[in-house]
Amino acid sequence: MSPEKSDLIFRTFDTLADRHQMKPTRESALNVLSDFISRAGHPYSLGRNFVADKNEISTVSKLSPYVRRRIITEHEIVSEVLKHHNLKESHKFIQEILWRTYWKGWLEMRPAIWARFLQERSLQLSTFSDLRSISDAENGRTGIDGFDQWARELCETGYLHNHVRMWFASIWIFTLRLPWVLGADFFLRHLKDADPASNTLSWRWVAGLHTTGKTYLATRENISRYTNGMFSPSGLATEAIPLCDPYVETSSIPTASKWNDIRQHALILITDEDMHPESIFADFTLFRSALVAVDPTLLFGNNARLFTNTAATDVAERLTTNMGFSVEQLNRLESDEILSAAHSAGARLVVTPYAPVGPVADRLKLIGVELAAQGVELMQIRREWDQRFWPHATKGYFSFRESSLSILNDLVSN
């Protein structure tokens, strides 16, 4: 690999980030969407699988870090796209948005999958003996053309094109024969958009665990084609034998409240799971105080922490403007801090946007119990988008897609 070729990969995302002013703010999210919107139709459909070099404008949106934290929401993005393109033109991009929703809903009904991932990850971290192979893969020293550059790009930028993520996972699992949970963990530790649902289930899908028997095999021809010959790795696995694990029962989606369930003055709590309270709370006059709590111990890696910490300051500033009083920022998500703020505000209700399966949701469950013991209720408000779509994520994505079309038409027309 020549220095010029390696340097090209490292600079691709940074160049695009500068071009699109990808800062962790609401304003930047809207700018990125505005810049992309003209490409959301046929250009995206035709070019979404191609990995652009530094001299090309990417056909993908680069919105994933913003959507992950809901600095901008799925509903907003789809509504804006359909103002400029009809559904036939933009259906490929909209389907990508719905994939994220599908992953979230699917995991909500199978939280044991996340618990199993955490357990298996801990087991592999403590028992997997070939540490050199893991180190070589994570640091881009395998000698596999493309893979090594993507490993370094991920660590440096916190981003990988979705098609690259699939190639990378396939090579990790089937060519290098490394534990999939350690690959998923590697992604979680470096992606800005690190997400328990999308990341874990995507790796499971590649491995043949999500759809039984269905795997994804990266090939030299496919990589060469969609990188325009930039990479053409040899020695890749020629078959992908599906992995297997025990069946997990589907459970019902946990109950949550809606905006109109709020009946008293409350404290608003914003976590990094949903950082656009303006689109979920219709009336800020109900709130006596506000907290923005981003706990670094619940974030997976430095790229996510740096992005989210700045986003937290941005949402705190927006809330201060909208609510007319200062909003406190916390670097802990703990019950004592929340109780203190609630007591100071004279509030016996704490309202927060719903946190889906993951570290924040686990922490909020404990906090809810601890607050209740002190006579304070924790109420989680679920967005209508999630309320409508998630229950349909019972099987595979294509079944979900069929159900989603009528819901989508109804939501964007209102």
C-alpha cells in the first residue's frame, strides 16, 4: 500500500466533514441534511454503495452521528426528503432510515440479545488467547488490502461508510476468523454513531445470526467495484458458514408515556439518547427546571464522547433559550444529582425522552426505582415515530418494510 493511497483514505472523511461543517450541533445537522437533500433521490439510489474518494462528493448523507443521538430525527429527515422527492425516487434512502428504526424496534422486543452480547463480549475479552490477531486487526496490520486502511480510518475519524462496515465485519468473521463480538466491540469503541441496536444487530446479520442461515460474504470483486479499484484484496474467505446461538423469545415492547400524559409541573431530563427535546415536548412551560446529563461511563469510546459532549452543550444552550432559565449540565447520570435538582425545583416528576435498549436505558431503570423510593416519579416519553413503527419489527426487515409504508404515509402527511 503506497503512502498516497493510505493518506487518501485517512483524509476522505475529514475532507467531507469540513465540506459539510459536521459539528455536533443541531444547526450543523440541518446544514448536512440541506446539503444532501438534492442527492436523496436517484443519485443516492445509484451511488449509495460506492465509497467516494476525497475528490468526490459522497452520495451518502453522513447523518448517522446526528440521528444516533436524535439531534435530528428520522421523522424530520423523511419529511424533508419527501418535500423534494417522491417516494419512488427516494425509497432507497428512506429504507435506510427505516432500517435504523427496525433495528431499534427489533432489539426492544429482544433485550436479551443485548445482554447476551455483553456477556459474550466479557467472556471473549477474558478468554480469547490470540491477542496478536486482535491487535493486528484493530491496528490495521493484517496485510489485507482495504481492511487495514478501514481499521485505521475508523479509529481516526469515528466513521465508516455502511458498505465498508459490511465488508469489514465479513472479513473479520470469515477471513480472519475472529469472534464477532470483539469486532462489534471494536466498532462500538470507535464509532461516533456507536449504537447498541444498529451495531450489534448488523454484526449479527453478517454472521448469520439475525436471519438464520443468511450471511454476508465480502468478495474481492465487490470491493474492487464499489471502491472504483482503490482496493482489491486477495485471500478473502470464499464461503461464509453461518454462526448460531440459542433462540431468544420475543417479548412485548415496554410501556411508555406520551406527551399528553404529563399532568403536573416537572423537571426535564435530557440524555444522549435523544437530544432534540423541541420535537417531543410541545410545551416547555410545564417544566420548572432542566438537566442535560451525558455520562462518559455510558458512552463506548472517545470519538462518541467528544461528539456527544459538544452536542450536550448545544442542547443545553437551546433549552436555556426556549425555557427562559439556565439549564444545568451533568457529567453523571445518577439518582442523587437528579433528586437534588428535582427538590430544588419543587418537582415530584422527572420527564425524559424514552431510552431504548442500551446502557442509558439500564441506568434509567435503576434511577427510576431510586427516585420512586423518595417520592419522585420518572416518566419516559416515547416518540410517536417509535410508537408506530417498533411493534412491526417482529420478523425480518422485509416484513417490517411492507408494514411501514402505510405508517410512513400517515406520519409525514400530518
